[in-house]
Amino acid sequence: MLEHIDANRHRALPLSELSALAHMSAFHFARLFKQSTGLSPHRFVIGRRIERAKELLVTDSASIASIAQAVGFRTASHFTTVFHRATGVTPSAYRSAAHGSSSTATAPVA
């Protein structure tokens, strides 16, 4: 299941798809998944997307919007909001800090 999530995090991963792969009802799958990982399936997928985004922000010079799409977010705005909530900094600030720039301010996202 974790391999499937990692291989497909660039697209929508509805609970119905994940539970069908496990041959379980959505409710039963979600309960067992949370019991096993400590996170709901949705939060787990978001976490994997954020981790991949961090890697791309450091190693890839693609735009924030391109990285957002590559990891499964429909808009750069939503990606920025979720990334900031998860890490405490915006994607731009994360990239700047990773590249040693002195501009690592964590101004709120508008």
C-alpha cells in the first residue's frame, strides 16, 4: 500500500481506491490504516507529498507551481498553504534556506 501511495502521490488517491486495493470497506481500511501508521490515509498521503516536495525544492530548479503539480496539488496556492502548515515555512523560504540564502524569512502566506 505504501509503495502504491508513493508511486501515485502525484494524482488524487481517493479512499475508495486505496480501500479497494486492500479489498476492504473504506471505513475498515481507514481504521486499520490509522491503527497501523498513526495517521489517517489522507494525512499520510499529504505527508508523503510534502516530503517529496521538500526533496524537489532542494534538488530541482522547477517553479513552485510545477513542484506543486508534480506532488499532487492542483494549485500552487493550496500547496503553499499545506506546505506552510506542515513545515512552518513557505516552499520559497524552504528552498532559500536549503540553498543557503540569507532570505529565510517566514512571512505569512497571503
